[in-house]
Amino acid sequence: MSASRKRFISSMLLLVGSISSVAGAATGGVIHFEGMIVESPCEVNVKARNVQMACDRDGQVKTRTISFNQLSQAPQGVQNVATMKMNYINPERTLAILDIVYN
């Protein structure tokens, strides 16, 4: 066996060993978060093909009612508090996921 072939095999064994040790190290751990929630989440109600979102911001309740049709066409904002978008998951448009992204 040539010297270059031996180096190649040694390198591959080292590479495989290092990959398996990294994979083993990634199986557990603890993540610590610091901070606080400074505003309460919005209250979301779905009624009669409309979504009503009421958000308490700066001591005032900001409310917005949006129809399902508006939500399915493009994301809708609620007074700069959150953006909502309806994503239908079946062709009949009877099942959907409402995505709410807080700003």
C-alpha cells in the first residue's frame, strides 16, 4: 500500500471519528434565557369567517376584525402590533393555519 493511500485512509478514519464525536455531543444540554415579557399577547377570536384580534398596548385595547378572504389574499396588520396570514392546508379551503407574527 502506498504512503499516500495510507494517509488518505488515516484521514478518513479521523474524519469519521470526529463526526461521530460531534453528533454524540449534540444529544443534550441546557439553554438559559434571560429577560421578561413586557406586554401581554393579543386575544384572538374566530367568529363567522372573521378573525378578531384585540391587543392591549400602552394602556389601550386595539381591536381589528378581518375577514378570512382578506387574510387569504395577503398578510394583514393590526395597528403595528402584529401581522396575520391565513394559510389553507387543503384544496377545499376548509382547514387552515392562522400565522400571527408579533412586531
